[in-house]
Amino acid sequence: MTQEASQQVVNQYNKLRQEQNKILSVIGDLENESHEHDLVIAELEKLDGSRCCHRLVGGVLVERTVADVLPQLKENTASIKKTLDELNAQLKAKESEIENFIATNGLRTAKPSEAASVKGGDERGVLV
């Protein structure tokens, strides 16, 4: 394999890893948001439905009742969890794609300390 071809394989591998990291980042953000929603729902369920509460809608703080806000929050939480399920499926597919790419191109991944010793460390964990 030529130097140029090797570099293309490494670049493609790094691109796949970046896509995987983006998915992981979105999953982390949505998990945090879901957790926050769950905490708010748990607190609001303890309150009387006619009690006043405030909700941020499109950057505007709006006064509502607990009975108005609670169903909306539950719906949002369900939507977030559905999106998380879809993203987790995408993540598994991306991991499978990366494994297939590694097998197809005869790559082996290295520990970070090994990668640093290969060509000054600019291979980022991939040995070709």
C-alpha cells in the first residue's frame, strides 16, 4: 500500500470516528436534557394542578399552571427518549461500520501510547 493510499485509509477511519463522536455528543446532550425533564416532572407531580408555574418557550418566560405544563413536559420527555433510541441505533450501526472498515482494510488500532510513537503521533491510534 502506498503512502498516499495509507493516508486516505487513515483519513477515512478518522472521519468515521468523528461521526461516531458527534453521535455520542448528541446522545449525551439529550440524556442530560431527559434527566432534567424527569427531575422537573417529579417535582411538578407533587404540586396542585392549579398552581402557577413558569415555562421558557422560545426564549420567553410564560406563566402557566402545573396542569398545563406537566403533559407537555411528559410529551417532550417521550419524544427525547424516542430520539435517544434512534440515536443509539445509529451509534450501533456506526460502530459496526467502523469494525467492518477496520477488518476490510486490515487495520489494527493502537493504544494512545503506541500511536504517539508511530510517526510522531499523527496517526491518532491507527496503525496501517
